[in-house]
Amino acid sequence: MLSTTAIIFLIIFALLIVFKIYMKVTTGWCRSHTCLVGKTAIVTGANTGIGIGYDTALDFAKRGARVILACRDEGRAEEARSRIVEETGNKNILVQLIDMSSFETVREFAKRINETEERLDILVNNAGAGGTGDKRSKDGHVLVMQINYFSAFLLTNLLFGLIKKTKGSRVVNVSSILAKYARYFELADVDKFSGLCYVYNYSKLCNILFTIELAKRLDGTETTTYSLHPGVVKTEIFRHAKGTLKFIVNFVKNVFLKLSTSEEGAQTTIYCSVAKDIERYNGAHFEDCQEVPPYITARVPGLSKKMWDLTKDIVGLKPEEMLI
Ligand SMILES: NC(=O)c1ccc[n+]([C@@H]2O[C@H](COP(=O)([O-])OP(=O)(O)OC[C@H]3O[C@@H](n4cnc5c(N)ncnc54)[C@H](OP(=O)(O)O)[C@@H]3O)[C@@H](O)[C@H]2O)c1
């Protein structure tokens, strides 16, 4: 006869398995055959072998694109480049260094790209970090916010001349479902450490607000933008976490949730980057390769515009750089 504890344990275990199967079968796959020969794409944070950015870059390379791996670690980035070239036969893969925790390197990166590239069809703002606690960048900002949001905002603005002149270009911002739980977010929180989980959730909400405001500003142009949640993917995103957060993250990763591969996790980014006829969804948020209603936290009237105005001052955008 099983004890009550054992029965409860078995029920929880069975529910987890059912949930895991459900998550697996509901994973969205990008079925688009769009060819990217002659097109250029930048993917930030593309170096990690089990990362969403790497698999996104790999897919673009298979489609024939010129792919720029925008990474901070030269060794790991070169290793990723070699693997992509070997696997796809596409030699048009480049490494350009960028450290999203430093505005200076974001500016240097954008300068190099603007000087050397003729076009930019796809910019994927993918680089992200979590669990870095209350650390600040050398620019003095909350590190997670700077890596996940401020630098993506700055980079997009600095590359906008190139993006604008490329017909049908897209800016794709990798957010997270955790933005849903950024419930108490206020403008003043944008550069404040609000707790280990909240600060990450807030940064991911900022990715969505940025997309919404960018879309409004792109109205009437040939460029569009999308934000997305990639799924719960077994990557190293919370590798900096310590203590209880580390325990929770490992539990969720290894026992509980979807445990998608990074290939599965890259599907919605790829979809937003290459799927045909999604322009009418300019500014929308996607999950599992489908548009979803905006999260309640992103629906506060006027918030995206206020956030834009505040962020341009935080990142030190100069009047002549405000092309959007
Ligand atoms: N994994 C998930 O379940 C999940 C869920 C929702 C959203 N996301 C989002 O998906 C995106 C990709 O994350 P991932 O899960 O693939 O994690 P990952 O494997 O850790 O990849 C993150 C990438 O960002 C790069 N990066 C971090 N800090 C950087 C910096 N200062 N400068 C330049 N690059 C930097 C990393 O480079 P290094 O190797 O040099 O650190 C790495 O290439 C992130 O925006 C994340 O927030 C992930």
C-alpha cells in the first residue's frame, strides 16, 4: 500500500510529464522557405553553442545570408563561426565584437558596420543575461538592463540609417514570457535594481515596449519590428545566478518545464525574421511562431513613448543619431 506522500509525489510527477509532453507538442516551427541569398543579418549573442542566437545564425546561414555574429568573446565567436561554416558551407559568416555591457563598444560596433556594410535586412537583438544580481556596468547602469535592453535600443538606433535604406528590413527583439510578470513596473524602475527576478522581467518588458514604440515610428516605412518569447529553453541564460535563484533555475531547467532545445527555441526568432506576409503584425508579440495578444504589463497607455524618451537620454543618443 502506497503512503499518502508517495501518492502525492506520483501525481505531481505524472502532471509534470503531461505538462512536458504538452509543451513539446505545442512548440511552434518556422516552416518558411524564405531564401536569404544577397541579404545581411546581424545576430547579437550568437556564440553560445547551446544558445538561441547560435541556432538563429545557423538557420540564416543555411538560407544563404551573410551573417554577422555580434559577440563579446572572440574565441567563442570564432569557434561558432567555424562550426556554422562547416555545417552549412556558407563562408559568408563574420564575427564582429560587441560587449552589450558597454555603450562604447556598441558605438564602435555600429560604426564598423555602418562603414563596411551596404545593407542590413535583419537585426536580431538576442543577447541577454540573467542572474547578475545588483551589479552595475562600467557606464553605471544596472547590468541586466544594459545588456538586455539599453544596448539593444542604442544599437538599433545607431544602425537605423542602414536598416532604413534596406527594403523590407526587420528588427527582431528577443523578449520573454517573464515580461508578463513585470506587474509593478514603473518608469523609475528602468535603471534601479528591483530584485533578482524582477530586474530581468522588467528588462524583458522593456524589450516589448521598445518594439511597440519602434513599430509606431516605423509606420509608413518598409521596415517592421517584432518581439517574441522563445519558449523555455535549456540554455545557459542564468549561468550567473547564485544561491537560491541558481537552485530554482536548475530545478526548472532540469526537472520541470519544456526543456526545449536551442533549435526549438530559435524557431520564433527565425519566423519573425523570415516569414512572408507578417508585416501587418508590425509591433506585435509572438510565441511559438504565432502572434499573441500583448501582455497586460505592456498595455499601459503612453508607457512605450515615455520609455523611449527616457532611454534615449540614458544611452546618450545624440540629436543627429535620432533617425527613427
Ligand atoms: N533560455 C530561455 O529559456 C529563454 C526564455 C526567454 C527568453 N530568453 C531570451 O533569449 C535570449 C537568448 O538567450 P539564451 O537562452 O540563448 O541564453 P545564452 O545561451 O546564455 O545566450 C545569451 C547570449 O548573449 C550573450 N551575451 C550575454 N552578455 C553579453 C554581453 N555583455 N555582450 C554581448 N553578448 C552578451 C552571450 O554571450 P557569452 O557567451 O559571451 O556570455 C550569449 O551568446 C536572451 O535575450 C534571453 O533573455 C531565453
